[in-house]
Amino acid sequence: MSKLLIFIPCYRCENQIERVIYKIKTSNIQATLLIVDNISPDNTLSRAKQAIDTYQVSPVVILKNSQNYNLGGSHKIAFAYALENGFSHVIVLHGDDQANIHDLLPYLENGLHLEYDCLLGSRFHAHSTLKGYSKFRILGNRILNLFCSLVCRSSISDMGSGLNVYSARFLKDKRYISFPNDLTFNVSLLFHSYIAGFKVAFFPISWREEDQVSNAKIFQQMKIILSTIIRVLKDKSFLYAGQSGSYLYEVIYKK
């Protein structure tokens, strides 16, 4: 039986977080909602609390990081929370409303998430839909996916979208603690899932870019990802050579 945690990493999502919470409410997924805010300088937290009250969402826990730990650090906090509280699966749904939780429903209903350690949403799956995504970025991602497939020795259709599911079995490995906290965290997590022999599957998602504020510098990220791919191809132990750290937060809302 599944005990689900929906983890929403947030940074500057004041204009999107209400839509995300509304979609969770209308999905009727029986899960605990964990919002982890990475010290957003806007009204993300107040908008989130307002939406939770408006749509009567529960149970909910909101955490605020003590400092900016980036996307990877927020994942590490959420993964630790899931293990400490006995959740069987963590659904990662970014707070910028680019992915839609409803795309996951068929796979929760048919139990596919129980068959895999990592059930990953793919923006570039043959049956996915993209809105507002430039042809240049699509081409760049497809090229990087090919290189990533060489590392994983499997067909990779996305190196890290904003909708993924991880099992507690996968989280208990904990080697992801050494992974970088920047936006390449998901890439390292993906490499690790294949290197360590976990079961991985991709599913199609709808993805849109409208009023979102991107925190990624495209060319810089592509350069870093390509460098990571090359280094892991040469020596897979490179992936686990990082340093672990402390990740502190404050519980600011609980319902």
C-alpha cells in the first residue's frame, strides 16, 4: 500500500503556486503535501498558505530553508523528511506550474509506480506535449539526452523534469547526499539510478512555459551537464566524490 508525499520545491513561484495547489486538490490524490521554500524573495509562502486555506488542502507541511540550498538541497531535505516519516513514495512536483500532476494519475491508478524505483516524467517522450519551449532548447536537450543515454546504457528521454516519483527503496540508498545542489542535481540522480541498478521508467507529460521565471542560465547549464556526462563516462566514481553538508529549515506551517 502506498503512502505518498507530494514534495513541492519552491523559489519565486508566487504567480504559479496557487495553480499548482489547485491541481493537486482536483487530482484527488491521497497524499501529504510538503512545500519546501528556498528563501523566496517574493510572496510565494503567503500565496501558498492562502491557496491551502482556500482549497482546503490537508495534510500539509511547509518548510522554509535556513539558507539558499538550491534545488538539490531542497530535494535532500524532502527525501530525509520522507524517510523519517515512513512514506513509501515521494512525488516531486515543481512549484512553477510547468508540469501537471494530472499527467501522473493514470500511472498511480494502474500501480506503475509500485513497479519502479524511479518513475520519471519526460518532456521529450514521443507522446509528450510542449508549450512555449523553443526549438533551440528542444534540440539541445535531445542532444544531451543522447550523451546521457551513453552513460546509462539505456534510452533516456529526459534528464530531469519537474514531475517525478521515487520509492523509499531508492531514497534509502542516500548516496545522493554527495550530489551537487545546483540544477544538475537531477542529472546526477538519474545517473545514479542506472549505475546502482534501480528500476527506471519514463512517462509522457505536458509541459508549458508561460509566466514562469527561469532560474537556469541555459548555456551555462548545458556546459555543466555536458562536462558531468564526460567525467562520468571516464570514471563513474566521480559522481560520488562530492561533499555532504547540513541542511537546516524551519517548519512555518502545518495543517
